[in-house]
Amino acid sequence: MYMSFRDSLEFCMIRRVVPKGKSFDELMQEDIDLMMDHINSYRRKKLNGKSPYEAFCRHHQPHPKTF
């Protein structure tokens, strides 16, 4: 199943903060960072109830060495 970015949850969450027609130029980097932190901490069904942050950390955690 193909889903365009405009149909994605992330796009919808961005549009809640920055409605269509509002310029991103009005936002400071801190505003964008806060918005993206919120989006990336939101749990998703497609990630088995984990947030993107949780999924990333789980996937990239160092593996214990076994001898």
C-alpha cells in the first residue's frame, strides 16, 4: 500500500501546528525542534505501539559482547 507524505500522520501533525497557508519562515528553529520532538515521541500502531524514538533506540542499541 502506497501512502504519500500528505496522507501520513506526520504531515497531519505538522499541519496542526502550521496550518496550510501559514509560512514556515515565521518559525524559529526551536519551534521546529519542539514540533519534531513531539511528533517523534508520539506512539504509532505501525511501530507496535512504540514511538519513533523508542524504535530507533531499540534498533540501534549496542549489542552486548558474548565470548
